[in-house]
Amino acid sequence: MKFLITVLLSSFLFPVFGQINLKGKITDNKNKPLPGASVSLKNSYDGATSDSLGNFSFSTTEKGAQIVEITLMGYGAVSRPVSIGNEAISLNISLKELITELNAVTITAGSFEASDKKKGTVLSSLDIVTTASANGDITGALKTLPGTQQVGESEGLFVRGGTATESKIFIDGNLVNNFFYSSLPGLATRGRFNPFLFKGTVFSAGGYSALYGQALSAALILESNDLPERTEADLSLSVLGIGGGIQKLAKDKKSSWGISYNYTNLALAFAVIKQKQDFYKTPTYHQGDANFRIKTKHGGFLKYYGYASWNQTALRSPDIDSTSLQNSFGIENLNTYQNLNWKENFGRGWKFNTGISFSTNKDQIENELQDADYNKQVFTSPSGYAFKNFDLVNKAWYGQARIVLEKRLGGLNAVRFGADHFYSNEKSSYTLYTGAKYNETVEDNLTAAFAETDFYITKDIAAKLGGRLEHSTLMDKWNIAPRASLAYKFKDNSQASFAYGIFYQNPERKYLPAPTGQLDFAKASHYILQYQRLNNQRTFRTELFYKQYDQLFKTLPNSNGREVATNNNGNGYARGIELFWRDKKSLKDVDYWISYSYLDTKRDYLNFPGSMRPSFAAKHTASFVVKKFVLPWKTGFNASYNFATGRPYYQLKYDNSQAKYVVADAGETINYNNLSFSLNYLPNLGKTNKKTFLVWVLSVSNVLGQNQVYGYNYAGIANRKEAITPPSKRFVYLGCFLSFGIDRTQDAINNNL
């Protein structure tokens, strides 16, 4: 028995005496200890985890040549060869921190981003449609962000002292030339596209990427959706019209197709809410779109989106030059847009993104001077009355081809480069009251090449360097635009960013054709300094910016009295500070944000007699947006308050003796105030086994009925001016939305409707 016990003990103790100890310390590249690192021998069960001081120790019976493996989340894995004999082994190993999207600094100077890939989300599609003052319009929601102006008499984004045409909008990298419905006199029109078409939104108020050009002030970059989660259909019914659509997902979930149609008629709304103008043809819209999406075997996507719309309206308003006559304006618009994009990965870190787009736009405008019985009136004396009778037909064709190549260089470092080609052909036919016709054609081919690199020095320091080269056949000129951004992340995960760039732009179509060979690109230089902190569902950011304008276009009247660009002698500046705060955590089930902008800007351009603050620029703008979902009531409450100080207005008259314009009258409008409210009621909330889901929407703009004056129009014959005001004090919207196949109600709650 004693012999048996001895044998058994020897068999258990022999491995102990045969073990070799491995110990050491795990540190980072700054020699700081790393706790929690896993240290093990490859293909064995022997190993340990480093303690709070980075130390580790374990024993093994393995012998000979072995591999020690060290891993720690967020750091690069290390393999170290060792030779195990009869002596203990000591290892001191340094791990290199990986730069990932989760821990790396992001370059954000000038930009607000919302997407499924970025942690700096600001406004999502759901944010846009539930912002009370936006009325479901993408740019309407962006007007609650700092840097934008509350301009109600004209469509578009007016950003940091820039005109609406100085802000360009892109879908999947392709320029959209007619993003907004055609203009009406003194009335802003909305964007054509549904916010839910897009999964990502980047609004850059300056300093944007070298991949985009032809915008002196800002870029709105929209990225379309990929495949839907499942097959779904929707139906909408409101006081404005009816619409519906379907998105069909293939059984293998690798492709989908979709179509939609919407009909809008404002007759019922205008019957209840009286308009300042007499809409004898109420605004009517027919809109349809189609898409398909195919996922490739390498993780890429082929996407197509096609859109077509037709709309018309006609209105009368009192003629500013008389007490008894009326001015009648009618417009009919046909617009199409086609966009085909292909993204693909083709190995070794290479990606490409190529796309083509084609769009058309046709406006038919009729303007008449009418008496009280709506009969056309032609007075040749004074001649100004006669020229109020005209027809105008504008036809435009636009095309773009684009390719971008990207190469990952390790971690988040990357280089991308590519080229764009833009084609535009715009024709106008102007018919005078005499029947005389004037035809004009403006054609341009703009070719661009660009390159850009993302370079991460460490996870806390990153740079983006790039440049863009362009040539326009319209002016037969070249430009080169360098761009640079730098970002640094602090220990509390806040960060500072700086951006610099030069931006160029062609003259607006309405000031063309110009004298041959006399024009160059307009130019703007951007300098932006930003501080941003995002944590615990709170966002704070502030920006200082300065823009220097050079080579702005100056205009003079031609022989027909129409303003045309004559030279690039204009200049200007815009500078200011902006603040933004968003908080989803402090108040239960409440999401709110506050924005403020101070803008100091002047420019000498177009027919300005000197350097002046433009009429679209307010010195102070602010917005407060709040959203609250009350679960027991199944209702979301949303409110927005927008404020802006008064904007300047001018009457400019051409002085023949001085051969230039002079200021005949000037002033400043009253402050802008607008409180808007909306609510969303989800009656199906909490019910199971439902295949149809319903949301009711009610919204009211300018709840308090506050007076709003956007500027003043001046008579051309009489000595009179009149305020430009909204067509009605308030506007009320009521509608219901049904979705089939997907329950959207929980999404509404999770995103703080």
C-alpha cells in the first residue's frame, strides 16, 4: 500500500517539478502598464491575464521552440517566439494601440454628420420629419442648425453670408441641379426629395472635402438607403393629397426594387387658410419615383434612383405700380432626375465608387398685367407697364459622370482620388408683349480631378489633405483648390478641429451669357476652428469661422435692361461664431437642441455700389427645438422656436451719369419670430400581431401668428414699396400615414419622437 501511494504521489508531482515559469510585463508604446491583456502559448492551454500593473505570470510543461501570443482589445496582437528549456523566462512586451472608428479622432470642422457609420450623429431622417418648423423638408430642418439663415422669400440654404446658389446638394456624390421646386415670386419652395430616401446626411457649412466643388459656401451630401429590412408598403392621406409606395425585398435579401407616387393639391388647405395671393390655379403636383438596389458578392452595391415630377400653379397679386391693376404669374414645371451608382470592393484595401446622373428641367412662365376683370392689359406709356406682359420658357439638360478610387493604407489611413465631368445645356426663350422673341443658350463642360488622404498620426491626431483641379469650357479657365483639415482629441474625448480650403464657382445662369473672355471663377477662402464634445447622449460644439471672398461677379444692365455678369471685381468677407447644444439625457424622454449664430458679413458683388451687408444676412439667429414622447398617451409632442434679427433691404437704382448703381432707399426689417408645433399619435402602439401600422400627424406653423417681414419690393414706375410677407399667418397640416409589413412605431419611440 505504501508503495502504491508513493507511485501515485510521484506521478502527480513529476509534472510540477518539470514546469517552467514565464513572467513579464505588458505596456503600451508610452511604457504605461496595460491590464487585462491575454498572454498564452500558441496551441496550448497555458497562459494568464495581465494584472492592474501589467504584470503576468504562468507555468508550462511545454519544451523547445514555442510562440507566445499577446492580445488586448483595441491593440494590435503580438506573437513572440521563445525557446523553453530548464530556466524561467522573462518577457517585457509593448503593444501598439489600434486606430479604429470607435477610438479615433474624427475631422468635423464645418460639418454636421448623421449616418449609420458616424458617432457624431446630429440630425437623422426621423429628426428631420419630426422637427416642427421643418414641415418634413430636409433643408427646413437644417435651418435649425447654426450657420443657416431664416430666409422665407426664396428657397435654398443661405449659409454663413453666402447666397442660396453658393450651397450645393449632392446625392450619392452626384450634383442635384434642381433640388427645389421652381421659384414663385416672393415665396420659398421646398425640396423635392423625401428625407427617408437617405441613410446618411453630411451638412458642411464650410471647409468641405476635395471630392466636391462648385460651392463657395456649403455642401449638403446625402447618401441613399441600401436594402430595406424587409418588404414594406406605405400609404399617406392628408389635407394636401395622397401617396403610396412599395419596397420589395428579394427572397435571398440581396436585391430590392421600389416605386412610389404622390399627388398633392393645396385647394382644400387654401380654402380653409386664406392666402394673401389669389391662387386661381392652386398648386398641384404629380410625383413618382422608382429604384432598384443590388448587393454584389464582394459587399458592394449597385443602386438606381429615378424621379419625375410635374406641377403647375398660377396666382394674382395687386400690381405694385398701380391701385387698380393686378399682376398675374403662372408657371408649369416638368423635372426628371436619374442616378445610377456602383460601389465595389476589389481586394487589397481597394474600393471604387462610380456613378452617372442625368436630369432635365423645363419651366413655362406666363406673366400678365390684368384689370379687375382679369383681362390682359398692355400700356405702352409708361413702357414699364407693357414689359410686365411676357412669356418665358427655360429648358435645361444636365449630366455628370464620376469615379472615385480609394485605397486603405492600414488602420483608418486612406487615400482617395478620382475625376468628375459635368455637362450643362440651358436654353431660354423670352417673348415680349410685342411678340418679339429672344433666344439664349448657355453650355458648359466642367472637368475636375481631385485627390485626398486621411492620415492618422496617432489615434488622437488626424489630418485630411487634398486638392481639386477644375476646367470650365464656358470661361476657358482653370482653377486649383487646396483643402486641409487637422483634428486633435483630448483625454476627455472632446476634440478640436481646424479646416482651411479654397473654393471656386461658376457664375449663376441668370447672369449669363456674359462678354466672351471676361469672366473667371468666383473664389472663397475658408478658415474654421471648431471645438466639439460628445458624451452621454449630449453634443456641444462651437465654431469660429472666417471667409474671404474674391473675384465675385459684378453685373450691369445690358441693352434689354437685364443684369449680366461683366467682370470679377467683387469681393467680401463673412466671419462669426456659432454654438450648438443637444441633450437627449438630462430630461426623461425629452430630446432638445439649441443653436445660435453670430454673423458679420459684407460683400461688393452684382449691382452693389460698394461693400454692404446682403439682404439675406441677419446678424443673430437662434433656434430651440424640443421633442417629447408620452408613452401612455402614445403621442409625441414637438415644438420649434426660430429667431433672427432684422435683415437689411435696399432700393438700388442705376445712375446713368455715374454709370453705376446707387442706394435710393435702405432700412432693416423687423425681427423674425416663429413658434411651430406638431404632434404624432400612434394608435397601434402596444398592439401585437398587427400588419398595418398607423401614425397621425398634426402640425401648425407660426402658432402665435407673429408678423414676419422678409424684405421689401420696390415699384419700378410709382414711388412705392411693399413688404414681402408669408402668404398666410399660419399653416395647418393634418395627415395620416399607414405602413404595411414593418412596425415603425417602436422606431418613433427609440428615436425620441
